[in-house]
Amino acid sequence: MLLLGCEQRLSPESSGALKLADPADSVHGSVAPVQRIVSLAPGITELIYAVGAEQSLLATVDYADFPEAAKKIPRVGDAFRVDMEKLLALKPDLVLTWTSGTPSTTVEQIRALGMRVESMEVKHLSEVSDSLIRIGELTGMQVNARHAASEFKSGISELQSRYRGRRIMSVFVEVNSQPLYTVSGQHVLSEVLQVCGGRNVLAGLNQLAPIVSTEAVLQANPDVIISTEGTLRQLQQEWQSWSQLTAVKQNHLYVVSSDTTTRATPRLLQGTKEVCEALDRARGLL
């Protein structure tokens, strides 16, 4: 299952790059780059590598698996449980957490131990570029960060121009099948759908990644079902009993990469391309 916050393998709370969530945690006036960072989210770890600041990374958490070198970074736990003794022994200058992924009790405990924390979150595509810039500011890698941010922004703009005016397709996003999880309009993946000419049929739900019933999907009757887990064969087997669904009748069932579509990092550009191509297949344009 994929952890949508910034990740891990999706859990109901969390996705993606970074927005400063608590100004009180930030020391924007800092002059010297941060030298010793612990990242408590796989997506944050990926962002650190994206700006070339991995030399500052002391440790991370489970599921931090991109790029390949990130797999070798020491672990201090996962998104929900952190070994405080290990963390304290590392003497980090900064601990980076994910607002919707890192439990507030964990953040409070880290602060109580006297460590500096910045909490981050991304709910909009533009905030991926913002997060890269912020990581660059923290680590002294501003030039790399600006380049990465500009590339991401221009790539998304190009996709917006390409898919503007295409027939709107209603979409159900499945991020886990048992139980059945989706994403609401608060999740960056909903904006990805919009870029591609899609509409999240359950965008109005309150939680970021809520559990939903099959009945809710039947009532919404999407044109397309996109899954971020498993294989196409598994997806077809899951939904074959619901032949009344438009997506099933027309065989508009597609699987996209969970890492590229739910982690708000530069790879989300590739994930957006995958989603756009899936919708164009449903339109009969591919």
C-alpha cells in the first residue's frame, strides 16, 4: 500500500514535495547552510537528492528508495515510529517532517528533545518547485534547486498546454484495494488529473486519502479507473464483477506507477505524463 503523504506506501493520511507548514519551526534568517539533516519522509529524502544536497543527509526512514543511493542511508524508523535514541545520537541540525505523514506526537517529542524541526507538505503542483527552492535555501544548493524547480514547472506547463481542451474524463483513483482507498481533491493527484483533462469523481471527500465503499464508486460511475498499485490483471479481476460501471464496460482500467504519481518530487512530472497518456487511451487518441 502506498503512503500518499510524501510517502511511503500509501496510507490514509498522507503525498508529495514540500511546503513549509509551521513558520514557527523555520529559521529563514539562517546564514550558514544546514550541514546535518534527518529526513522523516521518503519524498523529502528524494528532494534532498534532487538538489544535490545528499552530503547533508545523516539518516532517513523506511521506503526511502530513490535514487538508488538513498537505499544505503541509515534508517531511524518509518513514517509512524521513530527511534528517538538513534535520532538524538545523530545530533542533527534539522529534522524534516511531512505534515500529513509524521504523527504530531512524534514532532512534539522531537521538539521536546531540543531539535529543530521543519514540517512540510505539498497539495499543489506549484509547491513541488517551492519545496525544491526551500531545500536549496536550507542546504546552500540554491543554483541546483532553481534549475530543478524551473525544469519541473516548465514540464507541467507544457502538459497543461498540450491537454487543454481535451474531453473531460471522470476518474476514480484507487490507491489501495483492500481496504479501498482513494484521494480527495486535497491531494496533488487530483490536480494531476486536471492537467490531463480529468476530474476526480470523489474530490469532495474530506480526508486526504479516505477509505471509500464500492457503492460510492458505483454511484459516481467514472469513465476511467486509475490504480497506483498492483498490475492491470489484478485491477481487472477486482472490478470484473461490476460490469455496470462505465469504466469496466469500456475497459478503461489503467495502472500507473505509485512512486511517480504520489510522491511530490520532480518525478511527479513523469507520473503526470503517465496519467495523461492513460486518459488519452480512454479517449481513443492513443
